[in-house]
Amino acid sequence: MERPQPQRPASGPGESAPYTARLLIDCADRPGIVAAVSGFLFEQGANIVSSNQYSSDRIGGRFYLRTEFFLESLSAGAGVGVGVDEVLGERERFERRFDDEVVARFEMEWQIRYQGERRRLAILVSRHDHCLVDLLWRMKRGELDADVVAVVSNHHDLAGEVEAAGVPFHHVPVEQGAKEKAERRMIELLAGKVDLVVLARYMQVLSGEFLEQLGAPVINIHHSFLPAFAGADPYRRAREHGVKLIGATAHYVTEELDGGPIIEQDVARVDHRHPVSELEGIGRDIERLVLWRAVSLHLEDRVIADAGRTIVF
């Protein structure tokens, strides 16, 4: 994988980055994994600043580890006179040693992400603006650790909001019987150009072929507390059933409608006096916060998929 050039962290005068790199590991559980990883980092001169681990079962389970560490030689702007090429070379040597000495021994799946490597994010939206506007506002405030590089919509309604935020807007209509054409156009716009796609109330079902060709994870916000009321019109159905809690669910998108691994959820208490319109208003606040939290968790590498569920550190 081609990595971005090391960038100096966006910190204030006298401040330094809180960590150099973030390491994620997934492998069959067995004794000695933590000792091997921490021992390797110690030998390289690294200081572990954060570490979380989880085993799915005491015997025969999967082991998951998320570790942040500080190592000056791998940091952007590692020292006076140290250039980008030198830092990249140190990172390549570090990864090669880790692969040879630890990964091969435990047959690990792993990834490393260095501080300052910002990801490219695209947003798909229809006519509902609350989740989109919230993400664009957080981008402007510097609260989104990614660059929104495109917004794609099947309607023109939100073009002004997007363009005012300085983000390219692409109108890709989904005409009846021409869904494949629309998806081909979106693949042209997004495939290989984004690291994450967020469905901010994009009221279209994406095909399995599209998801495969896209080559990037997709996060959706669904306006119910899944697995209850999957599909369309969940607030009306919730009122018909007299539920006392309504909620929203952010999940990874798979071919199964509203059935992907859940990342984040939240709820609000309601009662029989709330008409559907009020339920929708309450739900909008939940939706935007749940989606924001899910996107943040993903960008912070706190989510690891485990079959049909997620491990969230």
C-alpha cells in the first residue's frame, strides 16, 4: 500500500503528537502475543502510550489488539535535518522487522497507521440534510480526522450546502430501471480515490457488485435501533407498535439490507403521545450523533470486524 508522505502534526507551539503510530492486530489467540508485541516495541525504543486487547474466547478464540506507541525515529519531523525520505526508510525497516519477527510467528493480520495520515472521505446523501450538514460542520471545526473530498447525491437539493463548505458536489440521479448506470458513475467518481464512504441518509440500496468494486468500507446510518424496524419508514412502524424507545444505528454496509456489523447505537425514550413527525424530529438528533461517533471510531481505528459483529475499543 502506498502511504502518504509524513506530515508535521497540526499541534500548537511547544506541543508534540501524542503518539507516533497506531498498531492493530487480529490473530488466533494463544499465549505470548502481548509479550511478543510489547517486547518488540521495547527493543525498538518505543514507548507504549495506549493499549487495548480482547479475546473472543479463552480457548480457540480470536485475539484483537490496538496499541498506540511513540517512537521518535518514525515520527514526522523526527529531528533537525531529518528529511521525509529518511523517515519513510525508518518506517519501512520497522515494518519489515515487525513482519519477520512477530507477524510470521503468530500468523497475524495487522495494519499500522502513522499519526497525521489523513484519510479521504466521501459522503452519499439524498434529500435529508441533518447528517450531512453535521459532518461538514465538524470538518470545518477540525473535528473530523479526514478530508471530505466529495459529496454524491441523487438529488440537486443540497448542492448549495455542499459547495458553500468548499467540497465538490456530484449529482448522480438514480432513474427507475437505471440503477446500474448510476452505480457505474459513482464507481468512476470514488473507486481508488477514497478511503471511506459514509451514507448520510442516502435513500438507495447499494448492490454487492458496487461494494466490491468500490474497494473501501461504507458506513450507513439507519433511523432505528436495529435489528428492529429494518428497511423503510421505521418511525411510523415504531409508533404503530407503541415502542417506548426509538433509536439510530450506524453500521458497515453489506449486501444484506441494514444487516451489516453494528458500530454504534443510541436511543431516546418516547411514548404514545408522540406523533410520527415528533418521532422523526427526535430521531434526527440521535442519527447525526450516532453517525458522527461511528465515523470517528472508524477513523481512530477503534473498530475491528469479527464475523457479523464488531470489536470496538
